Amino acid sequence: MPDTPRALIADDSNLTRWAIAHALAADGYQVQSACSCDELLEQLLRRHVAVLVTASRLGDRAIGGLLTRVARAWPDTRIVVLCDSEDREAVRRACTQATLVDRPFAVADVVRHARHKNM
């Protein structure tokens, strides 16, 4: 029996993290959350995740550079970015393998994009 896939949700909104975490848990994921770039990186270094769902900005920091590092270090991690329109092109340039989901979004769309190929 395969291990339960892990997902990490990073957003500075408690409500966004809660809604996506509950939906992914119902879809069979073991879910962790982070509210800052530092916390996101700390959790990724601690344990591999199948899916990273993150905001295009955490606090006042754009995450493009961090996404580039994540994609290089963990190429099998599916990356879904909750994008504000002004960040879309910068995120696309930083991480071409990311799936971009525009805000406002439906949680069901995030879950659909997060589904990992190994599930």
C-alpha cells in the first residue's frame, strides 16, 4: 500500500490555508501548512511533499526565487501557485513547471490542479 501523499499549503491567509487544507485532506493528502517563506522552506527541508500549494506572495515577499529552488531540489513535487494578476509573469518566468491558479479561485480548482500523478 503506497504512503499517503503529503501536501504543503503556504499562504498568509488563515482562511485560505484552512479551506485548501480541508479539501486536500478530504482528497487523501496528509496536509501541512506554512504562513511565511521561511516556514515554507523549513518544512520542505524537513519532509518531502508531493504537492506544494502556495501564494505568489507570502507577506511582503514574492516567492519566485524560492519556487526556482524548490523546482530544482524536488523536481517531482507538483507546484500550484495561487496568483495575483500582477505576479503572474514573474512566477511563470521563475518556475515554468508551476500551475498558476488566478485569484479569486475555487477551492475545487486548486484540488484538481494539486492531484498528483502517483495518487
